[in-house]
Amino acid sequence: MPTVLNGPVLNAATPLNGPSLNEAPSGGLPERASPNEAPPNVLSARPDMNEPVPTAFAEDLAKLGLSAEALPPLEKLDPRALRGVMKLIAKSLGASCTDCHEEGDFGTPTPRKRIARHMWNSFAAGLAMKGGAPLFCDSCHQGRTKLLDRSDLNALRAWMDRAFVAKLQRNDSQEHNCETCHGAGTGQSGAPFLTTWATL
């Protein structure tokens, strides 16, 4: 079932405001750095912030033997499904494989691979839309790697309360709040968890 994002109908065959899997990324991506470097400073970009939507890839995940409503931890994926999942992640972010992987050695750990693993386990597998509709990478990224405008932190906090706290819920039925993502004791302080995840 296609999902409407910003007007056009989106399905697995439609690029998400970015290139298809067979095209080189064009725009919207940070300057390409070696995947062994820390992620680029996200403060330098001011992307449009779109609120999360149910995933458009539930059917594609089902074809890989996965339920969008109950994703396993990334490290437990069947290796045969993993390649298809990686293509869906790349399409969701408007990215190419080497934006996260070391060219010629996809098994090498990189900061962006570590972040993707935590994003999968904490967000895609851990959260859903309020009411239970499943999330996946495309739900928030919608074809772009950067999705938050950090130029006004007060506006960002208000947007995150509206878009990520009020519109999402945890799959474990626990209370969902800022600490779900930022960690206990952080409230709305905006703890830099992505920086931490890049090293774990």
C-alpha cells in the first residue's frame, strides 16, 4: 500500500526525494567523507523537517521475510535478507553503499554503520507511530540523510516534542518521552547520542 509523503504517492519503486538505488546520490547528502571518519557536523545543513509517517516499505520487508511491526535486532537478520534490507536503508536515506561502508570491505566497522545499527535497533524496531503503524528508516529520513534543522534549538525541541514524542510510541509499551532516544536523565537536553553511537 503506497504512502503519501508531501503530496506524491510513494512506493518501493519511487525514489524518496533522492536517487534510485541505481543512481548516484545527487544533493541532500553531506560531503562524502571516508566512512571511517566521524559523521560530518550536522549543524552545517538546514534541511526541511518533515514529521514521521508510517513506512512505505512494509511490503518490501515482508518479501524479505520480515515483519515491519516486529523487526529483529539488526545483528540477528538472516544474511540472505540483509542485502535487501541494506538496499531499503540506502533508498530511505538517499544514500549509496559507500556512504556507510568501506569500499571493497563491507564488513569493516565504520561510525556510520554503528549509528545505523543503533538506529535500526532503537528506532525502527523499538518505535511505531501512535496507534501502532510501523516505522522504518524512510518514516523519518524520507530520502535524506539529514532531517533536523538545528539552527534554532528551542524550535527544534518544540518540533521534536510534536513530531517524535506526541506522534510515536514505544513497542515495549513503556512510556515514550525524550529519554527514549536521548537516554535517562537527559530530558530535552539534546544529548549527542549519535556521536556516542558512532563509537559503540
